[in-house]
Amino acid sequence: MNEPLLLSVKDICSLLGVSQYTLYRIRMRDDTFPKPVGLGNCHSKVYRFDRELFEQWYRRQTNTAAQAASDLS
């Protein structure tokens, strides 16, 4: 089964294990977090995140955290 190319806010929250509010704070504090894509017209727009860009961001975050942990030991 193919994975969706676009992820909703709920999808991202589930993958990260955080609330929507925490995701909002991450997005506001981290300029490298992928920007959402607006779908629909101005009256009923929904936002989704590109799966590949999110996965790249996530890999960078986990690599950075792993490097920081190894620097401490």
C-alpha cells in the first residue's frame, strides 16, 4: 500500500507523539520545519505537509540529537 504524499497536522502529531499545540510551538521556533501546503480555495483551505520534506527534517533532528548525546559521553 502506498503511503500518502501529504500529511495532515494530526498525522504529524501522531508521528511525533505530540499535541497540536506542541506542533505549533515547534513550527514557530524551528525555521527548518517544513512549511505546510495550502489546498483548496480561500474559503475552505486545508493545510498538509509534504511527507518527504517532513521525513528529511525528522532525520536531521534525530541525527542532531544522537550526535549531541554521543558528544556528552
